[in-house]
Amino acid sequence: MTDGKYRTLQAKLEAFETWPHRYTFKFIVPAEKRAELEAIFHGHEYSVRASRTGKYFSLTCVREMPTSGSVIEVYERVEAIEGSYAL
């Protein structure tokens, strides 16, 4: 189990899901960070949508994840992008 802020999420994933599992990721980033976010999901099918003003982009991706730890790893990678938000 991971240390830090994702401990509760990982515990819930372990308690309520069976692995491997199709997990839905949803993130929002400032427009200038779109390429960084898309790089994390390169090779996987995802959809991207601009905000009404074009200042932000949202990304949704449903991926087959092998473990709860692999889900947390994605969250940690996206968290490293300045201005990112997980939904």
C-alpha cells in the first residue's frame, strides 16, 4: 500500500474492486499543460475536451489496470503536472 495522500483511495480500491479492473480516469489541466497530460496516456484510448473559454482541457480515459497500486501511480504522475486536478 502506498504512503501519503493516496492511502485512503488505495484502501477503497482494494476493498471494493477486483483486480485487474477497468478504471476511469478524469483530469483537468491548464491548456498549456495538455501535451504533458496526453503523454501519460499515450498508447491508450482517451477523449479530450476544451473548457468553454479554452483555458483548460479535461481528459477521460478508461483503462484496464492490473492493481490498485498502478492506479495510484497514474494519479501521482498527473499530480506532478502543475495546475492539474483529478475528478
